[in-house]
Amino acid sequence: MRRVRHVSTKKSNFYCIFMSEKYQNKYNIKSNRLQNYDYSSDGVYFITICTKNHIFEFGNIKNEEMFLNSFGEIIKNEWEETKKMRTNFKFGEFCIMPNHFHALITKGDVVLPAKNVKLPQTPGFINEFKSPKNSIGSMIGGFKSACTNKIRKMNNASFEWQANYYDIIVRDSESFDFIENYIKSNPAKWEDDRYYKI
């Protein structure tokens, strides 16, 4: 199993891990779930879901703005439906990109500390089909399935998500703010995104 190297910096631990993953092309991993962590427990999570082979399926970015196609609209509508159905979660910023989807999700009443609490913060690649009921994995699995069914009914029988999804546990308010700004600015920085050149 790959180990994440923590880099000494003034930035938060999340920043170091996420940026090293993003720019050193190490973010695609087979399995790296945070060991001994209960993903049905309360927490704040940064989720990334990719299309299979990172194919552009959901629209295009022009002038630093994302323009959804019909498949992208399905993703947006299904996420809004997920918000209505999953009342045990709180939903923050989300962003649909041409070949992936980002979202901030909170389970339970969580107050993030101002400083890092010095707990492991390893990005994980989560198997939603092995996740307990009412967990992040169960919710994401249902969302992906609903999107897939509707997109395939629109004469795209070949559509597939990448198996599972990426997960980062948000540990402090500094990391939360960084992720939130990252999601908001993702379309404007598309050409610098690792998924742009795949």
C-alpha cells in the first residue's frame, strides 16, 4: 500500500497531501482507504468522482466557465435530488467538471477546529459497494447508480464512472476553506487541472 509522505510546510497538512497528489500524478490509486476509520461516523468529507478513463462526458469549459451538456444536467439534477433525500447529510460546495465531480459533504453536527488536530489525513479510494448503510459510500453509490441509469437511457449505453471514488477527510477549518475555494475556482483553473491533460 502506498504511503503518503507528509511535507514540512507552513500550509496545512491537507494542502501538502492534496497538492503533491495533484501535481505529482499520484492521485490515481487502487486502494488506500484510511485504515480503522469508520466512514459511517460523523465528519466532513471532500469527494471526487471521475468518469471511466477520464472521458469528457458532462460538457465543456469556455472562458473559465463550465457549460453542462445533457449528461451534465443529469449529474446536477441527481445531486439536487440526493440533497433532498439524504437529510442526514449537509451539502456544501460542489462542482461538475467535464470528466469529474467534486463535493463537500458533512455527516452529523461537526464543528471543525481552527488548527489541525494531528490525525491521519490520507486520501482514500473508497469502495461504495462495501460501505455500511447511511455512510458516505452508501450515499455516493446510490448517486452514481442513479446518474448511470439515466445517462444510459439517453442513448449512451457506454457511459461508466470510474470504480469507487476519492475521499479526503477534512480535519480543520483551514483545510475546509482551501477545499471550498478550490471547488469554486476549479473551472477557472481547468487547464492546470491534472484531469485536463489525461
